[in-house]
Amino acid sequence: MDTLQEVSSLTSKAKKSNVSSNKKRKWREIEQLKEKFQLERDLKIYENSLEYMLEDF
């Protein structure tokens, strides 16, 4: 019986760690998307300013 309990405890621990790693991966993906959108917003600001500069010349 002891070996059965040990095996079941090991598999349950593996499942828990897998779930937490999935959550971490999802949060990393969310952070990457946020950074991407922020970069796009920043680039749009500069793009608009460059258009005005080109019109002056």
C-alpha cells in the first residue's frame, strides 16, 4: 500500500506543477502582448511626427 500512495502522491505533484507552469506561461504571453501593443503605440507616435517633418521639406 505504501508504494501505491507514493506513486499517487508523485503523480498528483506532477499535475500541480504542470498547472502552475501553464499559468506562468500564459502570464508571460500576456506580458509579451502588452509590450507589443505598447511598442506599436509608441511607434505610431513617432510615425506621425515623421510624416509632419517630411511635409515641411
